[in-house]
Amino acid sequence: MNFYIKKQLFIKEVLEEVEKKEQYGKSEIGKGKNIVIDYSSPNIAKPFHIGHLRSTVIGGALYNIYQYLGYHTIGINHLGDYGTQFGKLIEGYKLWGEEYDIEKDPIHDLTEIYIRINQACKEEESVLNQCRDNFKKLEEGDPYCIQIWERFKELSLKEFQKVYDQLGSHFDSWNGEAFYSDKMEEIMQILEKSGKLVESEGAKIIDLEEQGINTPCIIQKSNDSTTYATRDLAAILYRARTYDFDKALYVTSYEQVLHFKQVFEVAKLLGLDEKYTKGLQHIPFGMVLLPTGKMSTREGNIIKLEDLLEEAKARAQKMIEEKNPNLEGKEEIAKKVGIGAIIFNDLANSRIKDEIFDWDQILNFQGETGPYIQYTYVRTKSVIEKIGYLPKIQEVKEEKLMDEYSLNIIKLIYVFEDTLIQVTQKEEPSILARYLMDLAKAFSIFYQENKIITEEKELQDARVYLTSIVGKVLKIGTQLLGIEMPDKM
């Protein structure tokens, strides 16, 4: 059977729906459901580098979209503020702390210390053992180790906040790994009672062969210190009790696929309701690689995210100076364009794809980019400004929008809410990014093929009104991705 929709009726329905809702596409389909999203999660005392960008912007976009669809969304920045690396940093600080003024440039100096102590650990086994001992002391509440650790954390968070402010990132909880340090004893007791926790070479593990996972999950190391897995299990138990989640999303690189397979299997032994264990989902994404290979703080080959953001703003400002030197508020516009370019570049491709870092590619303002969508939005604003009025919906004659270029736009606007729902079904923000690019392109063709300012008032009113709703949807969509729209470019 073939069904046909009357074009005029279809156009009328879409325009009325957009007019009716200030926040078009917003819905209540998630009402009563809680979504926990664990994203960004940089390591304290290490640089916030471009590898962290992906988790931050993918998680941020999912947070915004779930919230827009009516879900109660909890964004968690599960900071890497615990573990053997802090034993190393404490040891490095003991040895060389007086050589640095860590208040002045904390992340840079702590990175230098971290690189030096890693080299020392490679050369001397006794240094590595001392580092491990420091972490054990930290877990046991040693006052000196805690004092240094707290100082590292405080200085790091100040630096991270500078980046989050520029990206517009928001979190409801900053509970990192250390928050669970007093909650791991309960995990150990529950797992002991399950009868699945066994000793192996001095460590305590859970064998997962029966579940098709060949690598056992280490719950406690041979020196009695805990692992990432123990802390993640404590976090699952805490989040289930605190947030009663329907879904708990973990936005990290695909390098952690095995880790989360193990943790999610072991979580089934915690005595939680099946609702929680079924709701656990790892949302993996591809790596950002340098042309020479993987980045590593301990090797010292990273690109700081702050440097990337500054470079993006500088390039955007240069472009504005060349094309529109008299533009007011150039710095603020350059910030929106530069950072918008970085965020869109990251979200435009499927999240699972690796990216080779290339300055020119990541900051390319030409072609299918964030600035292209921003420019399209600015063009919709300038059309309305030029005409000097916005017609009311009652003045719009649907028959004036039945050409293929207008209909292409209306069809796209019609599927906006469905597009947002698809993002949450596949946990894939690139679906929205591609949709916005399609809408921007459809408007550009409409703009080239159809005269908007015309002597025929009814035709002009219809096309101006359509132009205004394209601008409206582009702005809502980009905001959901975490991109700000400039009013002029």
C-alpha cells in the first residue's frame, strides 16, 4: 500500500509545531528515568590534553540531549585522583619538589616530576617499590601523603576549570576514584561472600572464564592495594543506591573495552537489582593519535587542550581580521568560531573512529565544519534583519513553500526530534552533527535557488518565515552539541 501526504497539510503541521514550541524538539519521553553519564575524567596532576577532548565533548553532548528529551541526567566527572601514579608523584615530589614552584604552573611542573620519576623507576626497581609503598600509605591515611595529594588535586582542578569554562562543560558530581576509598571494604566483603573471589599469586581475583572473558579481574593487588576495577565496582554500587539509574553510561576510549566487560560482569555479583546491571553501558570512542603514534604523559609527547583552544581562537580571529576587520566584538566571536570548530570536528565523525591529530584538519574552517553551520545561522539572522520584520504564522501561505528546495528543509525540520531520539538509541552525537550539516546545506541551496526578498509579499513572507525556523533549529541543535552561535561573523 502506498500512502501520500498532502504537501500543504504537511507544511502547515510542521510550521505550527515549530511555532508552538519555543524549544522545538524538546520532549518528555524520558520523564521519570535517571541517566548517569560518566565522562571527561582526566587524571589529577597530568595535563588536560587533546585525548581528553573526546570524552568531554561526546559525554557533554549526550548529557544535553538526554536532558532535552526529559530524562533526569546526572553528569559525573570521575576524576583520576587515586592509584599508583600518585605514589610516584609523591616520591618525585619528595626527591625534587624544592626545584619547582608548583603554585605558578602546577600541571607543567607536576608533569616534569612525573616524567622524571618514571625514568627513575625504569632505572631502579627500589624507586618503583618506594612509589608503590607511598600509594599504600595514602590508602592507609598517612598524613604526609594525604597533604601532598590534596595539594596536587586542588591545583589541578583550578587548571582544569579553565578548560571546562571555555568548552561550556558542566558536571553534577566531581566524585573521583578517591571518593570510593572508604567504600571498597564493602565490595571486598560482598565478593568474599559470593565465593568467587580467589587468591592468585598473592592477589585476589575473580575468574571470568565461564563468562567468555579470558583475563581475570584483579580486585586486590598482592601488596593489598586496590585497583581501578575495585573502585569502579564501588562507584556502581554507590550510583545505584544514590541515583537509582535506568542507564549508567561510561564514555571512555575503546582501550578500556576489556576493563568494562570485566567490571560489568563482576557487578552482577554485588547483589544489585537486575535493572542496574542491565543499565550499565560502555560508550567507547576512538583515540586521538599523533602522526608518530599514541600520546603518553610519561613519555612527555602530548598536545595540551588549552594550547589547542588558544590556537583555534587565534586562527579564527585572523580569519575575521582578513574578511571582516570592522566587525564588533571580534574576540568573543573568534572564541565561539574557534571552539565551535574543534567541538564539531570531534563530533562530526562516528565516535568509534580514531583521529590522527592534524592542526590544519582540526582547525579547518572551510567545508563541512562547525563554522559553516555558524555562518549559515548568521545568514538566516541577516536575512531577517535586512527585511526588518518577521511575519506571523497566520500570514504564511503553505502553497508558497511547495518547491523542492523549501520542501527539503521542511522534511528535515520535521525529523529533528526523531534525530535526537536516534542519538540516545545509539549513543552517537555524530547523528545530530550530520543532521545539522544537512540542514545548513539544504538552506544554502534554498538561498541560492529561491529569491527571498521579492516583490510578491506572500512569497516573501513564507520564505522569510522558513528562514527564521531554520535559524531556530540550527541554534537549538548546536547548543545541544555544546557549540555557541555568534550573531554576526
